[in-house]
Amino acid sequence: MWRASPSGSWPCAGSRTGAAKGKRLYVRRSARGSGVARRLVEDLLSVARALGFRSLYIETSPQNVGTAYEWYRRLGFRETTKLGFADLDHVVAMELPLG
């Protein structure tokens, strides 16, 4: 019997600022490099737009996951003011306008 398991996930929550907040983008090791992360981002952006959010806000660590930080920049995310993790210097906030 064939059984499928998810290759990745990216939960999202809304905020009072009009931004959707992406939480913990995760792709299984076996699926990395296959485009799963890009599809998750594209789907999340589509859903966030459909729900009326103005932007997508994320927090990441260039120090700990530098490749992810650079990838987010290539997708158009730019650094912004942190909403959380204020006491952690290695965490940066990034936002992508959805307009």
C-alpha cells in the first residue's frame, strides 16, 4: 500500500497590523532541493492575498540559516522592524508586500 506523507509545511497566522505571519517553514530533508519550499511560499502568498493581507512577515536568523535568509531576499523580502525576539540580535524580521 502506498502512503503519502507531507514534504513540508509553513503555518501562518494573521496579525492586527494587516500582515500574515509565516511561522517555521519546514521541508523534509528528503524533499529539499525539489522546489517544495518555493511552492509552499507561492501557495501561502496566494492564500494571504485572497484573505486580504497586505504583506507577509517572517523572522529568520542569517547567523543560523544564512541560505534561507539569502533565499528570502531573492524572493523580495526586506528587513523590517521586529515584532518578536527583540532580545535576540541574530534574529531579523523580514516582510514582503503583497500588493
